[in-house]
Amino acid sequence: DAGVTQSPTHLIKTRGQQVTLRCSPISGHKSVSWYQQVLGQGPQFIFQYYEKEERGRGNFPDRFSARQFPNYSSELNVNALLLGDSALYLCASSSQGDGYTFGSGTRLTVV
Amino acid sequence: AQSVAQPEDQVNVAEGNPLTVKCTYSVSGNPYLFWYVQYPNRGLQFLLKYITGDNLVKGSYGFEAEFNKSQTSFHLKKPSALVSDSALYFCAVRDAGDSNYQLIWGAGTKLIIKP
């Protein structure tokens, strides 16, 4: 079975632009969570989706949005990018919330 | 409020010696506890978890952790460290009663194993 796949692996954006990050969970996993990890810090929870519904949202501005598709893949969108949005964005796949498998992440650099 | 503390920013151990990376937590309900390892410019790799059952949990690469409810701790241990264990280690907790599956993370501990 393939693990959690995230795309792209790296990207560079300019301040004010918009970005879309993608995640495909492990087959059979219906829950996808997104985390932001700034260099030197632990991950911070952004969103969790289960069966295409938003189940939780962390303390992030409305510029951050996400959705989950019928095949349980997910997209994270960030509008009006700021320099402070530069981070590693991690996607986690879970079946019952008692185990989480992470993708390798998308490294976003905002210049 | 839920929280995780990893009191040591860095732990230095000689190869072959035992290692311990500390973690304490705070949740209102029953905890689900996790340890992950992160290598430079990589995602998070699962090491072990405590959900229920035996307080001593064995995981990947020879690591183990002991759940101590009275001390609200979940310290990561390994009997004999390898240079390849050098990495960043994160402890995370989830409240079992929390429906949003949110993990709360510690700030991470950098483990350095010296030959």
C-alpha cells in the first residue's frame, strides 16, 4: 500500500499569491489532518476532515481553507500569502484517530 | 487546556549508552500518546503509541516508552543508542474524547548520539 502522498514537495511563492497543497491518504483512511511546522518548532494543527466534513480547525486565519473529496484526498489552500506562512505543511492520514501516518510534507517558501 | 512539554531542547548521549527523552502532558480526558521522529528536511515517522493496556510500549528501532498516569509522563527510552538515532523527536497527545482527532505537539527534542 502506498503511504500518504503530498504534492508538490517544494514550492516558492510571492507574497500575496495563493497556493494549493494536495494530500492523498492511505487507502481506506477517511480522516485527513493538516499541520504547519515552522522551522525549529513542533507542528501546529490547522484542519481535520472526516468523511468530507470539517471536524476541527486550529487557530489559523481565514486565509487558510481546506476541503476533502469523495475519494478522501484533500487540498489545503492559503490565500494572500505572507512571509510568515513559510513552513513545512504536513498531511496526516488516520483511520480511527488512534494512529496517524504523515506524508513527507510540502516545503513552502514565500518571498 | 491540552499541552505537551518536552523539557529538554537537546539530549547528548554516547553511542552504546541508554537514552531517555522526556515528555509530560496535560489533557482533560484519557490520553492517546505518540512519539515521532523527524530527520532533516523530512516528514514525521511514527515510533510508538500508547492507547490503552500495558504501560510499557515497545516501538520501532528498539525504542520503548512508559506511560505513567500519576506523573502524566510518557518518556521515550532505548537501552543502547546508535549514531543513526540522532534526529529530532516529538511527543504528541490527543484527548481520547476529542472528536476532531487533533494532536497537540511538544516543541521537540534534538537527540545527538556521539560515537
